[in-house]
Amino acid sequence: MERLVVTDVAARDGLQSQPVAVATGAKVALVEDLFAAGVRNVEATSFVSPKSVPQMADATEVISGLAHSQVAGLREALRISALVPNLRGLERALAAGVGEIAVVLAATETMNRRNINLSLAEATATCVATLEAARAAGLSARAYLAVAWACPFEGVPAKDAVLALAARLAGTGVDEIVVADTIGAAGPMEVRSLLDALQAVVPVARVGVHFHDTRGLAVANAYAALEAGVRRFDASVGGIGGCPFAPGASGNVATEDLVLLAHQCGFDTGIDPAALVRIVERMETVLGRPLGGRSIAWLRGVNR
């Protein structure tokens, strides 16, 4: 069967906005559990300012913990990445021993100014410089293109503008361009339209997608992306996460939902849904609240 590449971002995108502090050991254990479940791509942390994102203040300790954990020595099988906002974040990631980084560029002027206090032009230049430096240092790299379908401040961005930004990022030699529905406002038709157009500037083999489930359409959007030829997907086990710009939003499409969709559509992920259920249950204890995607009740029932 054709393989889908699933990057679980719960340890970074999922935990960064949680209201309860999560211990470093619990973060390391989460990555270990994901690996044991068959996940081979994990975004483990973020080298952003600890003042801005307190949950990511232990980024160096998380990477160090993984280097001494049961996943140590398995780097060929497990891709562990970290988000970096700029060259300073890249320096910290390099010092910690990270082998793959990700950067984020919002597709609109206002989102960049609200999120990182830079203009779109300034943010683009920062991302390009960071990606070029990462590549020069021998790191693999991913580039997120945030609010690609909808911005909470400007609405739907112009498609030509999104394509131009994607082409600019792709020109750095980045391994993957991840198109993100950051606030979960897209629908399947919009997803298909943009992804079809994107293939004129970025080969579909280098395109990934990052869906949030704010309106309950993340799985439908993932199916639209599958139909468009995309084979790289971000997900968050248990749907852990949220978006500060979309009140009430859940996290990314739940890894268990995406895996179930993939398997029912004849794709291989290498991921065990029953093991994901056990991870969800452990993370419920860590975060002190119910978790799980739309399939979790059914998966719990069939895996008892």
C-alpha cells in the first residue's frame, strides 16, 4: 500500500497553548510513546522565546532527554524536528543537537504583525534567511505557510499571493512546504482548489498539510488533500492543541482520525490505532481533561 507521512505535532503545537504546565519528562514520554505506536515523524518542541511561550521554555531539555531516551540511536528511523522562529532560535536548536527544523510564515500582513510584530516582507526575509542557514548547516527543514486558507484578521488571502510565498520558500531548497489552515476555517472545495494551484510552483511530493478541526471539517479536508495527491500530513494525537486566534478551536486533526481515514482509504501509515488510544488516555491524565478525536469512542470500543 502507498505510505502516508504523518508528522505528529502534539508535543509542540499541541502543548504550547495548554493552561497547565507539562513536565519535561512527560513531553519526552509522549514522543517515546508515539514512536512505539509507529509514528516516525514528530515535532518535539519549539525554540521560541520562553517569555512568549512558557510551555516551550524547556526545549533544550526535551531534546537532551530524547537523546538519552529509548529513542536514542534511532534517528534514522525517527525524524525529530523543532520549530525555530529566526536565526537566534536556529542557533539554540543547533546547540541542542536538533537535526531538523521548521519555520512559520503567515500569508498575510496583519497575522505576521499580530503574531511576531514583523511585516510580511520582514517575516519572509527572516524565514528565508533561517532556512538558508539551516540548509547550510546540513539540517533538514520544513516551512509552514500559516493562514493559507483564511486569516482571522484579513479573511481569505489572495491565492496568487499564497502561491508566490510558497515559491519563495521552496526556492531555499526546503524539504517540505506545509500549507496550514491555522484557524480551521477551510472546507474541502477550498482545500482542493489551493492545493491544485500550488502544484504549479511546488512539486506535490514536497507539499504537506496542517488542518485544525475548528468547524469539524479537518478529516474532510484531509480527504480533499489526499485526492489532490498530497501524502504528507500533520496531526496531533488526541486532537491536543488549539489556536489563540480562533476561540473554542480544537487542535489539529487528531492523529487517530487521520490514521483511521488513511487505513480505510487503502493507505499505509505504519501507525497502530490501538496504541494511539492508550496515548490519548495517558495524556488525559497529564492534562487533566478529556481528549480524543471524533473516532476515539469507537476506537476505544473496538480495542477493549
